[in-house]
Amino acid sequence: MTAIDRPRPTQAAARSRPRRSPLTWIRGGGLTTLLFLTPMLVIFGVFSWWPIVRSVVMSFQHTNLVSAPTWVGWDNFVQVVNDPLFWTAVGNTAWFAFLALILGYPIPLVAAVLMSEVKRAKGLYSALAYLPVVVPPVVAVLLWKFFYDARPTGVFNTILGWVGIPPQPWIQDATQAMPSLVVEATWAAAGGTIIIYLAAITGVAPELYDAAEVDGAGIWRKIWHVTLPQLRSVLLITLILQIIGTAQVFLEPFLFTGGGPVDSTVTILLLIYRYAFQNSLGGDYGAATALSLMLAAFLAVLSLVYFRLTKSWSQN
């Protein structure tokens, strides 16, 4: 037998490995494992998968959860797409996501990098940065709504008056409403991202900074050539999480403006809410679930494409 004819060690090991039969699985404790998993599988299925299946079914029905549902096929999806407010909601959601990326994505990173360079009272700064996350979201929105008072005596307008800037309409103006919502959302959510970045920065090997100092690198060159490359995978994860989160914005437009003024802050989730609950006798839950599935499918495809495009870059 030549060397070519000899089976490889991995092939020989695979051939000699005994096949697992159901009886072998039972003797190995498979039934016991399944018995322990059954309660969790049942709970997960009832409270997670069944609502998803039910939503898919409802998206092809006309139902208000009061009268008997009727099967309408794709009519709910056609109704949603033909609704003029649908494209307004899509545009507003995209505008919110864009502003949130421009403002809300770099600010936590810059704050975390600066806080990592602080030698004293680092814990105090971390606590202050995380404090807005502790504030209940509804309380935070109502507080900022008070700050956004458009009268000259409003909090923000009073501060602007100190530097000679005239009062601004804030959330009462169709142009300024969405940026105002983004500022509050960034303030409310930045603390959690800052903590994530701080934890990732502590994992960067100190030897890399020492080598950069030997090469004469200053603080900004160390941040650009050491810190940011080491945070590459974390930055990619937080980016897609922020995109997904901003695509599902609801609380700010609902509590701040209710979608106004002139539908300038109507988002996709707010439109879903209107479909489902705009009628006291029962809304159009078929259209609401149809739009929900469309949003879920879009985010799933976007995430898949995103991870495919960034896979090689995140591993290098």
C-alpha cells in the first residue's frame, strides 16, 4: 500500500467512531436532559414563538380582536404601502436614524476615550455618564418637554437668551422637532454605550500604548492608531444595534409631539400604534402586524447584509 492509498488519521478516526443510535442517546442521559429542558422550551415557545406565529397569521387577516377575523391575504400589506403616511413615516424614521448616527454614535465614543484618559475620579465620571440611563424614560421625556418650552421663559430659551440667541420653537416646529427628539434620545441612551466602550478600552493591552509612546506618539495618535483599531469589533456591534434601535423609535415622538407637528415626527412604530389603537372599538390589527413584519424583515435583511459586509473587516 502506498502513502496515497493509506487512509488519513482523521478519516480512520471517523470510521472507527461508533455511531450514536437513539438507544445510545437515551443511555447517555438524553431523556434527562430533555426533561430538564422541557419547561424552558414550553415557556419560550408560548411567550416568544407563538406570538410571532400569531402575528404572521394576523397580518393576513382583517381583525380588530373584537369581531371574527376574515382572511384577506396580502391586502393588509397593500393597504400599508398605499397609505401616504407610510412613506412619511419611513422618511421620518430614516431622518431620525441618520441624525442619531451623526450625533449619537460618536459622542459616547469620544466621551469614553476622554474618560479613559482621566487619572482621578474616573468612577465619578462613569456614574454621572450612566445617570441618564437610570432615569425612567417617561420621566426623562416629560422633563425635556418642560425644557423645550417654546416661550421665552423656557429653560433652553432662557439659556440661549444669555448669549443673545432668540427663542426657538423646538418641538413645536416641523423643522426643529426631529433634531430636538434626537438630542434627548442621545442624552438618555449614551450612558450605556459609554460604559461598554470603557470596558472595551480597559481590555486593550497596555504594551500597545507603551510601544506607541516609544515611537513618540501623542494622545491623539494613540487613540487613532491603538484605541480605535482595538475597538473595531465593538464599534461594529454598537453601530448595528444603534441602527436597529433608531429604526424602532417610538417613545420620544409619542410623548413629545404625538407625531406632529404636521406629521413631521411620525415614525414607523408610531404608525403601527395608530393602526392598532386609533379606534376605541378596536383598531386594524391586521395592518399593524403587517407593518410590523415588514419592519422586522427589513431589519433582518439589513443585519444580514451588514454582518456579511463587515465580517472580514472586523476580523482583521
